[in-house]
Amino acid sequence: MNKKILAVAEAVSNEKSLPKEILFKLLENSLAKAIKKKYKQKINIQININRNNGKFYIYRKWLVVNKVIFSKKEININEAIKKNKDIKIGEYIKKKIKNFFFDRVTTQNVKKIITQKIREIKKKIKIKKIKKKRGQIIIGIIKKIYKEHIIIDIGNNLEAKLLKRDMIKNDIIKIGKKIKTIIYCINKINNKYQILVKRSEIKFLIELLKIEIPEIKNNIIKIKSISRKPGLRSKIAVISKDKKIDPIGACVGIKGSRIQAISNELSGEKIDIILWNSNIKKFISNIIHPIKILKLKINYKKKNINIKVKLKNLAQTIGKKGQNIKLSSKLIGWEINVIGKK
């Protein structure tokens, strides 16, 4: 093989730390493209490089077809059979190109093509790794701020986009600040990858709970249901598989340390930990606690619950703009109606 081409391959291999087989395939494709460019016509070229001794062979090839449309790239089946009686439509007739000289321009073109392809391969490898982190929390640094989104540096020369609608209401956004997000989507647009992240999803809250509460990560405490208004309030129903472990105490932590850490990450979002119960009456009582229910009526068919509380507790039960009772309804999966009684 031409020494200049070998030198290019060696330099690129050392610089980019790529496996030899990937490099050989890249080199074959790049040489083929460079030769096509030198011929200045649309032809099919195939390069085969001997992996042991580095010798290479150049072939021009024609696709075997019934009717020739592109004479530079195709050959009629009848003509092809004269050259190879076993040839079939869809296969190629090849002719070896001898004594091809790689001049300086061709060599530079090869290096340019290889370098570009290596960038693409490395990008694909990075994206493949990041795809495995979909649904997981990643930590990045805010790099750019726009009106409707921010750009986050997530390391390894990769950036993620966080849309304004996927942020938390009270998030403090400034360049250079560390921020936790969850990867939820990776798109390819015009050969460029776009990594989208969120902070407003319930999944983000779940992953934070796993980080701060080992009992949840280790599946000792199970999350039965969650309802959330990002940045404002969340309700989480939990149950412990181990009778010796208090699920509420474990989630809240000593002096509220665990739940406070999560709340801080969510820009002050209030988090209510509720003991789940399969008995609907006991569960609704746990949800409304510490407010006492005076009367409770359940319509199992319509999944509707009517509760009465003291008039002085009505506003607290419903919450600002009905937020508390809406979240309670979502948590239990039933419609809850509240009325006050003197």
C-alpha cells in the first residue's frame, strides 16, 4: 500500500484510538471516495485491503440489471453473463484497476474523509452511551440561556437542551450553574443529534427519591403512586416491604433531611409522604391527615368519594386554587369532592 496512505492511517489510529478493523473499513471507504473524486465521474469503486500485509486492490464495479439506465455504473445481464456465466441480477461485475497512483491531493482527500468519518463514529459512540442513560439523572452545567430554552454542557463534548416548559417554575437559571436533569429524548435532525432533558417529569422526582432514599433504590420501600404539580407540590404514596421500617420516617429522614434535600433540588417544591393502604377508606384518611374526616361516602362504581370536614378545615383541605384536593384525587385515582360542615 502507498506509504503516504499508511502514514495517514497510522497517524489517525494513534490520535483517535480506534480499533484497527474500524479503521480499515474507514480507509477502504475513504479511498474509494477519493478515487471517485479523481475520476471526476459517477462510478462505483470498491477497495479491498489485506489486513495482514496491508496490500490493497482497487476494483471498478457495475451493477447487473435488466435495463441499463446509468451506463457508468450498470451493466445489462446479457453482457454480464459473457464475463461471468454464474452472475445474477443485483450482483456486481468487477474489473481490477492497476497501477493507480495516489498523488498528494488524493492523499489529502483521504485524510479529510477519514477524519470526518472518525468524528461521526466517535459522536455515535458517545450518543450510544448517553442513550443508555435515558431515564436517569445527569448533572450538567448551564452554558447558554435563550428565551425558550437553555443549553447544558453534559460533558464529553455533548450538549443537552432544556426547554422552558420542562423546567420547574422557581428554577434559578444562570450561566455556570450546575443543574440536574433527566434525559427523556434523543433526536437526530439533519445528521445532528439533539439531546432533550427535563426537570418537570414525575420520573425525575422518582430518580431523586432513589438517590436520597436508599430504601427506595433497594426496593425495600415501594412507591405505589405519585401526583405532582412541578415546583409547587407533590404527593407520594409509599409502603414498606419490611415491617420493621417505617416508610414515612425513612423517606423524610432525620429532622426531614432527606425530603428537604429533594425539595431543595426541586426549587422548594413541597413533598407530602403518605402511607399507602389497599383499603380505600384508610388510604383517603391518610391522604387528608391531619385533617379529620367527619363523614365519608364512596361510590365504587363511579370511583367517586365525597368527604365532609369541619368548615374551618375546608380551605386547607382543598388548597390554593384546589391544588391539594386535585393532587389527592390524582394520587388515589378517584374523584374527591369536599364539603365543609359547621
